[in-house]
Amino acid sequence: MFEVILYEPEIPPNTGNVMRLSVNAGARLHLIQPLGFSLDDRLLRRAGLDYREWADVRLHDSLDDCLASLASPRLYAASTRGGRAYTEPCYQAGDALLFGPETRGLPGAVIDAVPDGQRIHIPMFPGNRSLNLSNAVAVVLFEAWRQQGFAGAARR
């Protein structure tokens, strides 16, 4: 299982989409406060559909509290300032994937606290700023899960 961490998410539909994604990929979702919305927000519920009842969502007062609750997992921080493409690391079950808020990304101090080799980015064409948060989480989470042979997935 992977740990998906959203640092101070701002837009309810993005978090609802990530909630749904986490359930479908067997990941646990961690939300770092402050949130830019209420967990009862109708847009969050709409985007997450009925997956909220199945999602393993944990709310934390800080990133440090979150990481302490996870017994210091290997942390990958996704940022446009990351030095490695998200496809380069060899992900392991239990790794934590950290994503920043939609309008500003991860703060410099947070990125600086992550080892260089664990600061990842998603390649984009020049002149573009970023992907939608829920799309970025999907890209990275599915690569990590793919490397695990989609362990636990239903075969159809």
C-alpha cells in the first residue's frame, strides 16, 4: 500500500478525485491541515462519489505529525522543482507520495527537507506550469503501483 499525502489541499473536487483514486489503487490518503474546504463540502462529495465511505482518509495537523504516524516512510515529494522524473525511483510498498497545494505547490522548506533523490517531477512541455493535482497524483501513484505489478488489483 502506498501513502498519498496532500499538503494543505485547496480545491474540494481535486481532493474528492484523489480520494476515489486512492480507493481504486489501494492507497491510504493523508490530508495536511489547513484544508481550503470542509470535509463535508458538497463538491468534495460529488467528486468522490460514494467512495468516501471506503476511503482510508487521515487528517493531520502537520506534515511532521503525518510522517510520525507512518513510522518515517520513504518520502517522495512531487514538485516542478524536483530533480528526477517520477519514473526513475524504484518505489516500494509503504512509500509516501507528497503533493502540494494547487495554487502554490510545496513550500521550499518542505522540498528542501526531502533528500535530492526523492524530489520528483512529471515532465511537461516547456512553458507549462503544472498539471491538475488529481492528475499528478494519478500519474505518480499508478507508476509506483505498476512497479509493484499492480499488487492486489482485480484481474478482469
